[in-house]
Amino acid sequence: MGQLAERIANQDQRALARAITMIENDHPDKLSLMSELNARKKNAHYIGITGSPGAGKSSLVDKLITLLREKGYTIAVIAVDPTSPFSGGALLGDRVRMHKHFTDEEVFIRSMATRGSLGGLARATKDAIRACDAYGFDYILVETVGVGQSELDIMKVADTTAVMLTPNSGDILQIFKAGIMEIADLFILNKADLPGVKKLKNTLRDLIHIAGHRGFEPLIVETSVTENFGFDELNQSFHKHRQYLEETEAGQHKRSEQLRYEVYELMQEALWKEVYQFVENDPDKRQELMQADDPYQLARKWLSEWRKVGEANG
């Protein structure tokens, strides 16, 4: 794994693509690879962009890539798409909207299917971001699924989380009651050339005031992809929030909390695999599971057995 990590650190995009595939497929050497990559991280700015379907996330990311490239920055994009519950596949349509950047060697675009994960991200998203950081990109843009109120996982990943809204979409009250107000560092009012943006902005300001923010108060930026305005201000807002993170204790606290979440998630994933194999590798337990009528009692029984096995194995 050290050789693959070294190739990524030397900016080999084929090696990066291979590593992300290994991550998605839960390769047996994944943890070893991720440890190697983590040691080579280069402090990219992770920007999460979330919002409802139709808000224009992919089109805005496309414009943002163009702006950042004009300024000489290198960019990785992780675009997460929902998985079909029937075929297990995903459209991965973000690639269509960003097609003009495919030939740019300083831009890396990777679409990922959620594979059943909730929270707006794929399970492998965080590790893919770390791989892109080890490569040395300046910015890593993460576009979430766009499923609405459940997209809170992005706050555990991104340095800066931007929530997209559009005029007359009816999103604003859903955002408020879903708790997304608390995760947003920045609100992007996209399609701001349409009627209703002023009312939306005033309502959002009122809600931000009601919610209250002890640290960084979320910024509001108006953008329009069709009219091509607001993107310089958007980039400046990203810089302003990153500066806040780097210069305040609140920024250090956020990074500490993200690390805390990540450690627990890695432990939870490892424990889940052990418990799953403990049951599925035992024909008697599989049979007992098929005949069970009290899941609570069975879960307690198996957890007790599993712990005893663990204690016996040291």
C-alpha cells in the first residue's frame, strides 16, 4: 500500500482513481492504505455543497471549477449520486454537467453512488476526500445527493458547508425545521435572477437571527449560473470562512469534533463487520434468526455470546 500511496502523493491520477475504487469496494487493505494517505495529507480546503434536487448544485460546481482554475488552483470534485434500490446502479449525471473539465489535468472528478448510505454521502466519501488531499489538490468540492432533510453528514466531512436554496422553492422552512441551519457556514441563493430572491434573503436573515450563532454567522451569497454572477463573492466567502477556522479556537474545535466522529465511525464499522460475520458464518444462528419472534432478546443473547468469544480470544 505504501507504493500506491507514494504514487498518489506524486500526483498520479491513475493511482488516485485505483485507490478510490479500492475504498469503495472495501478492499481488505483499505485501512492500511488510508493510514498511509493520511500521513501525506496536504491541507486542502474541503467544501461541501448541499441542497435539494433542482437547486443547481452541479451547474454551480461547474462554474466554481472554472473560476478556481482561472486563479490557478487545482480541484477535486466528489459528486455523490443516489443508488437505485432495484438495480443498485446510479446515473452519475454530474459528469455530464462538468464534461468540459475532463481534459484538464488539474481537475479530478469522481462520481460516487451512495450504495444505500443515508445522510447525503456515500460511506466511502470521507476516505476518497482524504485520498484527494494526499494527492495535493488545493480545493476538494463535495456535492451531496440532494435528498433534503437528512443531509447532515456533510458537516462531519467539510471544512466549509454551503447550503443551496432557490427562490420560490419552498425549501426555507424545511431547512429551518430540519436543523440544517446549524450546519450551514454559508447559504447560496442560486438562480438569483428569478423573482422572489429578495424575499428569500430577508426570510433567511430572520431565521439566522432566530437560530443564533455564537461563532461564525452564516454568510448569504446570491448566484446565477445562467447570468454568470456572484461567483467571485462566493469564492471570497469560502476564503473568509477558512480564515475563521484557522484563526479561532472554534475552528480547532470543529476539526477535533470531526476527528472524534471519524474515530467512532471507523470503530462502529469494524464492530459491525465482526458481529455480522459472527452471525452469518454460523448456520445455527442463521436458522435461529429465521425463526426468531423476539429480536430484542435474540440481540441481547448474541451480543453476550460475541463478547465472551472476544474475551476468550484476548
